[in-house]
Amino acid sequence: MYYVYILRSSKSNILYYGYTEDLKKRFNEHNNGKSKFTKGHLPWKLVFYCAFVNKQKAKDFELYLKSGSGKAFVYKRLVDVALVKDVKGNE
């Protein structure tokens, strides 16, 4: 399986979009400072992920999420839902 994921920095609240074959390993790499693009915004929370059987479809979806219309989709449909679940989970 191939996973597309969105992380939110607990430090700066920015979002990071990525894809991987091993979500747990990649998430740990982000939170252990092993990614130069994310190590300055530790710690990270996983706010969304989805799985694909096809690698190219996962890459294409990640690229879409990074586009202007993809980011609008993320904020309108994905992140709000994920953040509401995160807040409810911490009550």
C-alpha cells in the first residue's frame, strides 16, 4: 500500500503533505528530525491519511493536494474534519 498523509506542526501549525509506503516509519522520521524540511517544526501530528494500491495514484494525489485547488480541498474537506476529531479526542 502507498499512503498520502498530512501532518500538522504543533509548534507552528503549518501543514506538510507527503506520501510513503510505510506510514509509521515515515511519521517517526518526521518527529525524530530526520527530514530536513520538517525538523524545524517539531512535533508533528498526523491529521489525515489515505491508502492507495497504486504508487502513481498516490503520487498524483499528493501533487494535487500541494496545488492551489488541492490546498483549498484540504482546508475545506480534510483538515477541518481531522482537527475536529483531534480536539474531540483530547477532551
